[in-house]
Amino acid sequence: MAAPNPDGSRSNGGPTSLKQRLFRGAAPRVVTSLLIGAGFVWLLARGGLPLLPDREALRKIPVAVIVVFAGLTFVSTLLRTYRWIYLLRPIAPGVNPWRLTGLGLVGFGAIFFAPLRSGEVVRPFLLAQDGEVSFLQAVGTIFAERVIDGVMLTLASALALASATMVSPLPKSLGDLPLPLATVPVAVYSAAAAFSGLFIVMTAFYVARERARRLTRWLVGLVSVKAADWAAGTLERLADGLRFLPSRINLFSFLGMTAAGWLVAFASQWFLLRGSGLPASFVQACATVGIVGVGVTVPAGPGLFGAYQIASFSALALFFPLEQVRSQGAAMIFVAYVVYLALSAFQILLGALLMVRTRSARLDV
């Protein structure tokens, strides 16, 4: 560990310097995200896609439907939060599962609120403060988690799109926006191919680490030897996120909990679609979740604002007439977004409580 500086901070990647690097430039990110959010508002207005739904359509959604949707969504989040332990066990066998759940809940909530998806660093940053796992090792597990999430979600959505009944012919615009809807399935298929390729590359780097290190040093070294050393070291530490692969228990537990989490998410979306008056099939609901998942990966305003709405309208317009999308669809999107907003705030509070309660606790795993 690096020696402390006179001011008590630590250099060479210590806690204080890491915090400074993570939070440096926060103001420009916030301003940029607000501008992006304003741009999405302009796009929605130009396309005639309402942010605030018709009151009559909103009143037709039963409160019980909203409650069940919120409950299922929270269950999905809990499943996708707790599974992190199966990625971390090979690195830190004594990690506290309750504390990890608290960290995960705070991290997932932060992703929703933080600008430009900068909340993704919250989980590894908080975990690294405990000293059992380094920041880059934690980032490696998050990277592996996101890649596997991407593979599972986009492949399921691609299969759903291939079998779902869509509007024929597909509109050449999204409302009044010149966005050909035929590009939406193509984006999902492309994302499925990209995530699958990433997983193959990451697995290859883990299985054949020495060869991958040499290849990385050679390729990047054509530009800069210093950059080659950094890239090889970084990729090697990120590959630690796949340490769970040799363990059948950790592997199948993680994959099973991931599949269960997404299945519950699909069910919650289907339940809300039907409760909003949209006659959606289960495969259409699966495709909708996947399209929104791909859509919110782009930079957006705080709370994924704008990207979430555009992606949701694009998904619904594949399956339902524009009139329904602007009425029942707008109501469904509004309710879903408000529920996600409320749940994210609740997750942060619950996660913070778990973190405080487990600060000094050590449970056997």
C-alpha cells in the first residue's frame, strides 16, 4: 500500500486519490446530461410523443396493477443484486452477503440517478473501500456481469422479436420523428452480436491469459509501449471478473439467478402492458424490455430521462398502432418510469441501511 502523504491522502491509487479521480469533473457531466435530457424532451415534443399521458388513459390503469408491477420489479432487482456474490466469492471468499446486497442496491439506484451512467462506478468504488477487493477487481466483476446481462437480454429479445407479431408494414417514422422503426430490430440484433463477441473475447482472455497479454502488448505496443503495459495489466485485472467460471456452483448459481431476474422483469413488463390496456403477448413484452435495455445504454439525462422514453415508444410502436401508443402506451411508460424512480430512491435508502448495519459485521459465507 502506498505511503500516506502529509495531508493524509494516499497516492498511487489510494482511497483519497481514487475518490478524487472518480468525482473530478462531476459538474460538466451533470450539465452535459441535463442538456442531453433537454434534447430528448425536444425530440419527444417534435414527434408528438407525450411525456405526460392523457389523464383518462392513466386512470384506467388499476392501482393493483401498479403495485404488482412495482413488487415484481423490486424482486427482479434483488435477484440481480444478490447474484454479485457468486462473482466475488472466488476473489474474496469471506465477503459479507448482506453488506454486498446493500452495496448493490445503492449502486443500482445510483445508476438510475447519476448522469451519463456514471453510477456504474458506485458499486466497485464502495466495495473497494472495504479493502477485501481492489477497485479494478470489482470493476472486472461488474464488467463480466454487464456482458453476461447483455448477452442474455439481447439474445432473448432477438428471439422474441423474431417470433413476435409486429405492425406490418413497419412505420417509417416514430410519430412525427423521421426514425424508421425497421432500424429498431436491427439495433437489437447488432447488440446481441456485440455482447456475444465481447463475452467470447473476455473468456478467451481469461482462459489463455498469457497469450492474450502478449497479443495485447504487441498490438498496443505498435502505438505506445507505456500504453501497452497499462492495457495488458488492466485487461488482466478485469479478467478476474470471470474467476467464477471454473466453479460449477458459482457459475450455475450466477446464471440461474440472472435468468430468473430477467424472467421476472419480462413478467412485470407483460403485466403492466396488459394492465394498461395494451393486448401484448409475452414475447412482445420480452422484446420491449430488450429494446429499452439497449436504448438506455446511450448517454441520457439524470434518471435515464429521455433515452428511456424514446426507447419505450420505439418498442411499443413496433407492435401497436400509433393511436394506442400515444394513449395507453404513454400512460404505461409514465407509470413504469415513476415506479423505477421511486424504487431507485427506496433501493438507495435500504442499501444504505444495510451498509450501516453490516459495517463491522462479518458473516460466514
